[in-house]
Amino acid sequence: MLKEKKRIYAKLRRIDSKEHQYSYQLQELKELYYALDRRKYFTRYEDDLMKRYVKKIHVVSRDQVVFELTSGLKLAERVMV
């Protein structure tokens, strides 16, 4: 019985940790959405947004980059020169 109780507890902790992770990601995405919603277009680099929401930038080619957000979402964008 004690062994089963430990296994169930371990499973509950894994589920709880995943829910916490998804909850954090959802909150991050909501904040980003509202931050972006207040702006019409991005015509220049905005340091505060980049520092807050972007974890990494991957250069795929001369005309494409992928923004890896702190929430885990990856956004591919074309670079227009």
C-alpha cells in the first residue's frame, strides 16, 4: 500500500508540474498578446519587449529568423530589407 501511495504521489507531482508549466506559458502568452495589441506595427527594435519575451533568436537564412519566446513558443518571421 505504501508503495502504491508513493507512485500515485509521484504521478500527481508530475501532473501538477506540467499544469504549472502550462499555466506559466499561458500567462506569458497573454501578457505578450496584450503588449502587442497596444502597438500597430513594429518599425524599430524595442528593447523592453525583446528582453521581456524573447529567449533566443535563431537566424535561419538571410531573410528568415525564428524568435524563441520565454513561453516556449517559436515564431518564424521574414526579414524585409
